[in-house]
Amino acid sequence: MQHLELANIIPKGTPVPQVQIFATVCKEKGLSPFQKQIYLLPFYQKNKKGEYETHYASIVGIDGYRAIAERTGKYAGSDDAKFNDDKTEFQCRDKGLKNPSTATVAVYKIVKGQRVPYTATAGWDSYVPQEKNRFNWNRMPFLQLGKCAEALALRKAFPEALSGLHAEEERGGFEDTTNIDELNKDEISSNILTKYKSEIDGFKKYQELEEKAKNLVSKAVSEGLNLQHSKELTDHGNELYLKLKKEAIQPKGKKTPVEPKEAQEQAENMPEANISDKTITGQMPDMPKTE
């Protein structure tokens, strides 16, 4: 998977199951990520608790959309986009409009020998991306919104062939905030830290915590946990690990009086849950490095 990340075929840290799904989509749709016909985009959306969750979308260019529709043998072309209540781009510009409010496109499909139109409308406010990503939208606002409307119409006409795919120009429409590079990563990392602290707190035996700690921390890092929060999560796990181990060695109700000096020697000799050495028995395994 590392070579796919280095080639920018998949985003860094993409879970293996998601990569497998993406590979299946590429195969089923007959599109090559190596030729940039399709790519995987990570983005965040808030859940009901107000926490960010990572989602992925398969992105295809509008030419790829048309090619997929053509392969069905039922695609019968499309009309030029109309803007703002059935006006052409030139009519809108003659009135001094820099950006359209809406774009409507009809695509045609052969149904029982008849050429049937499928029409869809896209609104500017629903699809225009944040200012940082608006280069093409500032240069070609009518063309970009027209492509969004065409993608909607193509999906309506050919749902089996195009379901689960998004046109590149539609990115602003399904991203709740923006893509992974533009998020408040500290806030995301903090949410992930809270989530995995709760999972760690659910362990009742130190053996279970020792066995599953590495996977938990790895999973948290892959979701966006930063270095500072990784250390905090590790420390939290170590504290619980020592607590559970003490309780296992000296069960409640069977306390044996210990002299202060003897107690201090026991505490000094007790192995720490050092996460940096996974080979030592009784210690939590190491945490993956974060960038």
C-alpha cells in the first residue's frame, strides 16, 4: 500500500478495507487511477455528537462520467446547460452576471426505443467550494456549475452505472467542511483522543489492554491523532494498565500489611508499562510514529 500512497493513488493512512472497496469500484467502472481517471478523496463530516468522522469519496472527471454512460449503449447525448431560468451563458453575461445562480442540464437515454430526457438542476451555493479551492470556479463559473448539473442528470439517468461516484466539480457539495488538508487538525485529533480514551477505559483486565493497545493506538493515529495527543493516549493507557495490574496482583479484600520501607521497594521493582519496548513481557506494545 505504501507505493500507492507515494504515487498519490490513495490518501495516506487510508484503511485497508477502504482501499479494497476503491479497487473494486475501479474494476467495476473500468476506470484507471494510474491514468487519473478516478481517485479517492478523504473528507470529514460531523456526526450527531458533533465529532468529525472520516469518509471517502470516489472522484471521477465529467469525461469519465460520459464514458461510463456511453458504455451502457443507451446514452443519447445531452443539451447545453441553461442558467438562471433557461438562459444561456452569453445571455447571463450580457446582463452583467459573473456567476450563475443555477444550472440545468438534460441528458438523454434510450428507453424502449425512445429518446427520453433526464433533467437535473444544481445551485451555486450548494456546489461552489471554499475560496481556497475556487481557481477553476473563478475562471469558468458557468462551465463548472454546468458540469455539476450534468453529473446529477447522468446519475439520474444511469443510476446502476454511476451510483457511488462523484464528479470532481461536485466536491464542494458533499464536503461538510473541506478536505483533510484544510481542517482544524487539532480539533479533529482532540475528538479522536476522547473517543479512544473512552475505549481504553472500558478494559477491565490488564492482559486485554496489553494485547489490544497497539491496535487501538495505530487506529487512532490513522484517523488523525497528532503526536501530542498520541503521547497523552499512551500515558492514559499506561496509567490504567498499572492500576489494573496492581488490582490483579493484590485483589480487594485480601490486603496484606506492608511496612513503609518494604512497600517502597516493591513499588521501585514493579515494571513500568513502557510503550517503547513491545518485547518486554507485561508491557504495552509500541506506538506507531506520527508525522
